[in-house]
Amino acid sequence: MSNPLVSMVIRPGTVLPNGTTVVASSMRNANQWIILAMRTDTSTPEYVTWKCIRPTADGSETVHGHYFDSLRQAVDDFYERP
């Protein structure tokens, strides 16, 4: 019997429906993940952290984005977000 939560993990390298690529993800509670992603379709990379509401498994329910030009700032925000 497979664990349904395992299939719901958004892994690094996953391309989300909005075209961004997941760098990292972290479950914060049973129905919410924090996702760190990057856009590469701009002249300079853009980084974003989002809250991702479950039960969707494809990252299409992202809300409350924080946007950064610096990967360092985005990583700091990823670890600090509740």
C-alpha cells in the first residue's frame, strides 16, 4: 500500500503549471507547503517563495508569493516563512 503523501511531494526540478522550476519544497503542516522556485524565462533569474495549498499535487494552488532577484534572499525567506 503506497503512502498518499509521498505522491503529493513537489520535488526539486518539477516544472509548475506557471512555468517556474522548483528549487526546494517543505511541508509546514498537513495541508500547506512552502515552495522555493525560479523563473528562467526572463533576462535575469527571478526567485519566488509561495505557500502551496494541498491537496493539489501539481503546485497549481500557489498563493502569497514573495519575489526576489537574489537566490540568497529567497533561500532565507524559504526557511523563515511560517
